[in-house]
Amino acid sequence: MALENIQYDAIMREYDRRQSQNRRRLEEHREHAYRQVPQLKEIQDAIASSSAQRIRSRLKGDCSESSSAYEKKLQILSKERNRLLHENGFPPDYLDMPCECPLCRDTGYISRNKKCACFQKMAADILYQQSGLKEILEKENFELFSFSFYSDRIRDDNTGKTPLEHAQFAVEKSQEFIRQFGNAAHNLFIYGDTGVGKTFLSHCIACEILKKAYSVLYFPSYDLFDLLAKKTFSKESSSEGALEYILNCDLLILDDLGTELTNSFVSSQLFLIVNERMLRERSTIISTNKDLETFSEIYSTRTFSRIIQNYVFINLIGKDIRRDIRTRKIIQEDKRL
Ligand SMILES: [Zn+2]
């Protein structure tokens, strides 16, 4: 998982906040319980003092009688405290330090080097917010992917396969990509006409990769090259660091390549991204509505040869799904009238 320092710091600050809140809550519990049952304070103080004595005795290497005497004393005191808590209607852990995560006690770590599951969850949430996909992914994910938009009646002249078979292959390869993510860098090249589900499929994949707490960056190609042009030609400070994140995030999705204004700048930037991410062993998904021949002509053969060698090709075919959805809606509304 590639968390930047700034993201890591934000997570650790959240743990600090939780720990201070826990300390405040414990203080409130103590005040409340001691006011109602003053004897509890005496017992709690005695427990603290016996625990300290036991630790001192252990540090001295004293494992004889006095150590086990402290042990026994502590057991009696705890029993008495639990009885008083119970009799006065308090939960048994009312005087223990509260915490949101009992696994790591709100430290983020289970052991020195092992992060807790709640840390991973927080990292995933941050990365999800920053992916630029938050709203989209609520509507576009594998749960909502439907094969019903792909025909099993017509066959493609080139491949001899139906749109449905193409879609099934696409989903199978996408699932494989998701399963293997993190073990080695894999890349997908999704191509096909407008409206056949390329963007939807890339969103489905993004959703699953984000759930695994990897960093995902999604860019419609027009926005990406626009950002890079600003960085190169106007040296905008807001885009500082952006290129580094583009080259280094765990998964970069470059959507709808071919819709931007293509020129030598765009072509050279695409080569830089494709090549650099391969060297850094980072995964990339490219989608385009250009056919392979046109793609190679627009973006240079050196970029395309890198893609051929390192990407899995997915070809989606069929009718324009967006138009199909609109038609279905019209028919449904028509039936209601
Ligand atoms: Zn935890």
C-alpha cells in the first residue's frame, strides 16, 4: 500500500485524537463512579499501588513470595471492585480505559511492525476520497455490472465472437487483475467503440482495488494532459507533486484516451507515463475508443510496442449501452402512461 507521509500523519493524528478522547471518557467514568460509590476510589487506588509494587518486585528479579502475594492481593481487590460495580449498576469495564478498537487499543498497531485492520480501513477511506471517484463508484461497481446489455445473437466479423462472449472475457480478465493486484504489476488495455462499457468496467476495477487499500488515481485523458500541460508550461505550483503521484500511485486509470487534443506533447507524455510506471512496477489501465491501428499512429509505435508487450488486451463490442439505457427508460415510461 502506497501511503504518502502526509496521509500516514493524518491517520496517526486520528489515533492521537481517539486516545485523548478515551482518556477524557475514563476521567468522566471515574468521577461519576467515585461520587456514587466512594469505596471504589479506595479500591482503585489500592489496585494501582499494588500493580506498581508488583512491577517493581518483578524488575528486581524477585519472583518469590512477595511477588505472588501482590498477585493474590490484586485478585482480591479486582473481585471486590467488580462486585461493587455490579451492585451499583455499572458495566464491568466501566473503570477500564475505553477504546474504539479492542485489537490495537486505538494505537493502529497490533505489534511493532504489524498494522491493525482498523488502520488499513482508515487508509482505504483516505485513498478512496482522494481517487476522484467517490460519487461515481457508488453507482458503478461489479454488483451493478449487467451482462444483459451484451447481445449473444450477433457475431463480430473479426473475432467470430458475440458481444456477450467479449464481455464475459473482459470480466474474467478484470477479476484476475484484481486477484493478482499487489503481487506483481499487471496492466489492462480496454478498447472498443463509444458506449460499450469501458469506463464502467474500469470503475468496477477501481472500486475493488480501493477496497484493498491501494491508491488509485482516475483521470479522463483530457484532464490528465491538461494538468500536465499546466505543470510544464505555466509551472503552476498546485500541480507540483502531481506528476510524482501519477507516476507512483498503485493504479493509474487513464480513461478515454483519444478524446483529448493529440499533439507531440501528449504523445511524449503518454510514453513517459507508460514507460516510467512499467519501470516502477506500477499497474495501469488504459481505455480508448480508437482501434489499435489508429492508436499506434496517434501515440507513436514506441508507446504502442510497450503496451503490446506488457498489457492484457480487452476488447468490448456491441451497441451503445448509454443509448440503450435511455431507450429502455423511454419504453418503461411509455408503458406507464
Ligand atoms: Zn485497531
